[in-house]
Amino acid sequence: MVNKSKQNEILLKVNIEKRFDTFSLNCSVDIPNGVTSIIGPSGSGKTTLLNCIAGVSQPDTGYISLNSNILFSSVNRTNTHLNKRGIGYVFQTHTLFPHMTVLQNIRYGYDMTPKEKKRINIDELIEIFQLSKLIKRYPKNLSGGEKQRVDIARSIAKSPDLLLMDEPIVSLDIKLKKIILDYLKLTWTQLQIPVLYVTHFISDAENISDKCLIISKGQKIAFGKTQAILSDKNILSLFD
């Protein structure tokens, strides 16, 4: 069960600028524990924001902290390596190891996690994601949807302090999509692993998230409770 006092705690603090030749991301937001959706038009900076939080990209200026631990600070010249941030990341396309079976891929992160941090039961993960018939297969023998299910399970198996998801279920059918969205909600309510979930689909955000961050043209447009944010006609017009 979720500790309500913990749910109100600030999980992630972001105040960064990341500049490109024709685009700049400027985002300042304090995100509490729970499940937060990030929504915006294509090219608005959603993936860039996740990449900076994960350590895949380095902001030009600003800071990022997770559970009060500084991950990046341009002032202090701090930039924690992505493997030491305690963050799981599921990309739009899978990142499975081709030479490992499904089970080996899932166990890879689990086996590397210190015993005291392990909060996940591998057998339960395999059952929830309907992977029991696939555990001996290699990625080359999986469909696109199957690969993505394995990738999500592998990230959760690491018991991360924060799970980032960049439109991870666009390739799945409606039935599996609902199953995984329901399980992602349990990721917070039962395991208390917070989730940042990027999506183009308002229905996904309404289904999964407590809070919602709207980004457009590299700027934060709104942040707050999902139901309130997504009932604002001015915000919805961004997606017309």
C-alpha cells in the first residue's frame, strides 16, 4: 500500500536548459512521488527531458536532483554517471541484449541489484507480462510487442528509484496495453517505484497518472493533477 505522506514528498527536482541548433528545452518542475505523465506535441522536448534526467544527455545549465541527491549541477560540475543514478529507462524501441534469452535479459538487471534493494519477484514479473512461454527465446525470435514487454519487465526487475518510460507500449495491442498500464500503476501503489511516463495519448495519462506535465516547444505549459490539467480546453487545443 502507498504511504500517503510519502506520496506528497518531492521526488525529482528539475531546473535545466538544453540547447540545440534549432531548439531549446527550458524546464523547471518539482515532481512528487507517484506516477506522472509527460504529454506534448511531437518535437516538444519530452524525450530530451527524459534523456537529461537519465544521464543519457547532459544539460547545458541547471540542476537535477532525485530523492535530494544531486544528479547534475552545472554550478557544482556534478554529473552522475547514468549507471549510478538508480533510474530505469524504457525507450520507444527495445534495448535487449541479442545474445541473451528473455529470462537472461530480465535477470541481468535483477542479479546486478544489491540484495537489500531488491523489491521484485522475477516469477511474478514473468507471469504479469505473459512471458512464461518466451523465456528461452532470443530477441531475434520475438515480435515487436514481445520485445517491448521484455524490456519493460527488465527495467522493473532492477528495482529502480525512478522508472522512465518513453512511449513504451505504442506497439502493443489494446488488451496487452491495458494489462501493462494496470501493472505500471501497481509499480507505484505496491512497490513504491515512481514512474515518469511519456505518451501522446491523453487516455493513457488519464488511466495511469496522478500528476501530469504538459510541454510544448521546449517549455513547461502546465503541471498539476491529471484530471484538472486534461480538462482545460486551452491545453487540449495543443493536441488538435
